[in-house]
Amino acid sequence: MAEGMNCEDVRDLLFMFLNNELDEELEEVIDHLARCPECRLALREHMKLSGLLYRTMPYVARTCYSAWN
């Protein structure tokens, strides 16, 4: 990505950041997060959502499995 990511660029990459899926963009995302309180807040919200999804996936998987069988 272009040098000097903006908030939109970073927010588009937050789930990938949380899943350790970034390579060349990683340093730019970290630099932006260090400077931007709004994106750090968005990161915290993504972390909450990821935690919620992680905790509910076993229930969702059981429910879907039961419905399909």
C-alpha cells in the first residue's frame, strides 16, 4: 500500500492485523495505530467482536450441525 496509510486504509486491515495476516502493511498499520486514537479505538472494538465471535462459534457450529443433520 501507499506510504502513510490513512484511517480508512488501516480500518480495512484491522481484522487481518488481529489475525496476524499482514506482511508488507504491518509496519505501516502499527505506525498509524501509534499516532491515531480513533483507529486504536476501532482496533479495541474489533478485538471485542473477535472475542465474541470466538466464544460463540462452538454454539453456532453445534446449531448449524444440528439443523443440517
